[in-house]
Amino acid sequence: MKRFIKYFSLVVILISFFACSKEEDEFDVVEPTSSDTSLIKDEPSIYAYLLNEGTWGYNNSSVDAIFTDGSVSLNYFETINNKKVGDVGNDLIATNNCVYISVFGSNYISKLNKNLEVVQTYSFSEEEGSPRNLCISGSNLYVTTYGGYVAKFDTADISKAQFLSVGPRPEEITSVNGNLYIVIAGDYNVAYDNRIAVVDLTTYQVVNYIEVLEDPTNVVNIDNTLYIVHYNTELWTQEILQVSLNDNTFSILHAGAKLAVYNNQLYFVDTFTDWNTLEVTSKFYTYVNGEIKEFYLSGVDLSESTIYLFKFSKNGNIVIGTTDYKSNGDIYIFSSEGVLNQHFQSSGVNPSKVVFFE
């Protein structure tokens, strides 16, 4: 049975089963409610925006705002724009006081200002495919789509795009040394892929493919090395691959599902679900000078939580989002020392992305 169907079945099982910047030591634990709109100021001082992916087919993606005083406004996008985000918010990035969002199930991307007001929207045709992940390099925005393309936009004007065919089901994308590196996961209904497409930013052409293991999905880069999460379809586990761009070789680093980079150092989460018992185990690691070490967070026990979001802010605060695939997510903000400073419940299911204004 194809993995997409497996995922959908697992989510159904789970639902049935479970029936910017403030100084890091100044965060207070805030428990906002979805009806609290008093925090939305005329000129808000935004610390971060949080994207809740939502559940496929439920049109329940949302974006929350975290302010520099630690307060939180839920459903901020909907309040500001008087409309919902849509179905399956997939990615969120920010540059030059603008925010870009891709909404997979609703087939569009939008450019937003810093206050999250919609400035411009591009809707994708069926042939172009639904938008997935975003990357900014220079003055251009790059978007992977399930039509098998990477689309190139001018960040100043996203009304038109240049499409380049890269392979079936391209997922995450990163920019390194004048190239785009795009993980190609493959068509669920045909065969999984195992390649990374290399696109020259100057010519905007595919210049190479790097072969790794099947079904790669996530990617980050440090110096001249890519770290990629792929799904082992035989063992139903996720593994991290270390890919050297010097000679395009790879090795398996460790089991892991979520990647983060801070101070040119890799951090990752091995969050594993036993699908027979639905028991979850999560551990946090860092990879330094060729050595993997477990690191620990204080103030809350997340060892039995499914980690859906894992991100460092520029000043080292750690933002973690957990999910049970049914309820609104829990958000935890830790200091750079790993001490819990803030906790709140987000406005939606599956909190997945966060962008900072520091």
C-alpha cells in the first residue's frame, strides 16, 4: 500500500485513539485564549509568526502572532485579513519585513507585509501543481510544487513565475554556493525517488542529480554539507543522511525526523511512534565535530510527545511545537540554555513553522 494511504490511515487511527525579540530570560508563561483579540495592536511589535498546518480537507490552517512582550494573539491572520488561511498551510518564511506563505491544499502562495496583511497572491493551476516549500535566494522566491516543478518568483512581485521541471514530488529546498538543492521524493502512485536536484541559480537549469536513499523530504545545509531526512519505507522510520557536496557522497548519520541549525551547528529530534501501541518516544541531539550528543530541556517532559516543530531563533531561543494530530498544538519556548520560558496552546492542529523578527 502506498505511503500516502498509510499516513492517512495512521492519522485516522490517531484521531480515534486520542477520541520579536524579548530577552530570553524575560519570557512569561502565557495561556491565551482564541477569543483574545485585545493583544492585536495598531502597530504591533512582532516577535514571531507561527504557522499551524491544520488537517487535510478541513480548511483549518492558521497563523498566530507572538509579540515581543511575550503575549500571543491566536488566529492572527484571520483577524487581520478577515479570512481563513485555507487548507494545509505548508511553509512560512520571512525576509525584508515581508512574509511568504504556501498553502498546499488551497493551491496558492501569498506575500504578506510584516503585520500579516495580504499584499499579493499567486494561485497555481492544476498543471503547475500545489505549492510545497519555499526558499529565498537574492531577490527571488523559489517554490517547489507537486507538478514536479520549482517555480521562480521575484520577491517584489509574485504575479508571475518561471517554472523548471525537476522531478516528481519535490519537497524541501535550500540554497548553497550559487545552487539550489531540491529533494525529490517521487510519485506515491509510481515509485519513490532518491535524488537531489541541483539547479544553477545563474542559468536556472538543472545541472546535476545527487543520488541518496529513497523518499527524502527535509533538508538543511551547513557549510558544504547537506543534512536530509528520508523515510525508510521498509522500517517505517525516518533517518538523517549526511551529504558531502565536495564529492556528492552520503552516509546515514542517525535516526531523526526534525532538523534545526543554530550557530552553524546541527540539532535534530528523533521522534518515533510505535504504530502498534501508538506510544511516542522523542529525544533531542546535537552533532558537533563529528560527535552526536543527546541534549536535555528543562521545565517540561517532552519525551513522550510527537515533535512537529523544532526551530532556533537568532538569539538562541528554542521553539518546539507538539501534536497529537487532532487537538490544537502546544508551543514551548526555551532559552538558549534549554530552560522553559513560555508555553501556550496554538490556534490549530500540527504547528509546523515559525518565522522570527529579531
